[in-house]
Amino acid sequence: MNLRGAAVFLDFDGTVTTYDTGLYLLEQLAAPEWRAIEQRYLAGEIGSRECMVGQWDLVPRDRDRIESVTRAVPLDPGFPALVDHLRSAGATVTIVSDGYGFRAREVAADAGLPVLTNDVDWATFEIRFPDQDPSCPCAACGTCKQAPIREAQSRGAGTVLIGDGASDAKAAELADVVFAKDRLAGWCRDRGRAFTPFSDLTDLVSTLVKDADLS
């Protein structure tokens, strides 16, 4: 697989991190009603934007506690090596996250990566959606993961999606190459969408290096 010039879009929660930081936050701090909202989202009854707003209202307004809980979720140990490999191969790497955003922004800044994600206004505790796309046919996501793929393809770049969850499914419909695990892998199998499975980012680095050696 030739990565030179490719645009790689890397999901954050459950991909860069070993567990979904938003779910972990809800499990630790939110009132139990968050689970019913989550089920409506997974069933396709509501979009991620409505889901996040409803669940965020169930979290205590305590920034220090919230950030402490989310930072407790480890990063995948293979994350630095993956970023290094992709960059050295000539690809651009962007983190795309439809989560609460603050932890993804911290990690992206530390890694020197651009990030598309949502925002929490800590002064008001409201969620902002700077990367939603009202022109998208569904227009229900907080961060539209299809929009950057369309933009990259419009300038002739090959596109790669690396993800694990429900929020990555729409992006998987468009990306040229998909690496998937967990819920996203099941979604791809159910729909006959070609993908390469991986278990963690260290595993994925090995796959990419092997593919490069064979090319």
C-alpha cells in the first residue's frame, strides 16, 4: 500500500485510546439515564449530536473531575509508532473525533497532529460543534467525518480511515481504504465493505510495514 500523499484519518476514542473516553466518563460520573440515550443513538433513532448533548447534561459540572477521569483512559501504546510510520511514508495524519473533544485536542497537540472534533465551552459547560456539516445528507453528527474525506479526494489524495465505532461508519462509506476493529469491523462485514482488521495500533503498524515490504 503506497501511503505517499495519502490522507489518513484516525479516530480517537477506542482507536487512539484503549477505551472510549466519553463512555468511560459517562460510566464513572453520569446519571444512569445516559444508557437509554446511548441505545437510541446505536439504534439510529438520534444522531450523535443529540446524543452527546443529552448525555452531557447528565454529567456533573466539575471540569477538574471530568478531565481527571478522561485522562485515566490510556492511549494505545502503538500510537506514536503509527504516527511516525505514516509520516515517514509521506502521508498526512488527522485525528477525527465525534467525542467531547477536550482530550482529543490534548493528545493531538502533544503529537503535533491536526484534529477535527467537538468542543466543550468550560465557561458555560455547553458543547460546541465547529466541525459539523449542515450540508451533509444526514447532518446529525457532531463532527462530520465524511467532509474531510470528500475534501481530500477532491484534491486527488488517497484516503485511509482507521476506526472502531459507530461514528466511523459514514466515513467508511467513502474512504478508499478502511482499517477497522470492534463495532466498525462488524458494520463492514455486515455490509460487505472491504476492510483490513486490526486489534490495536501496534498490530496495525506491523500490517503497514509488512504491506510496504511486499510492495
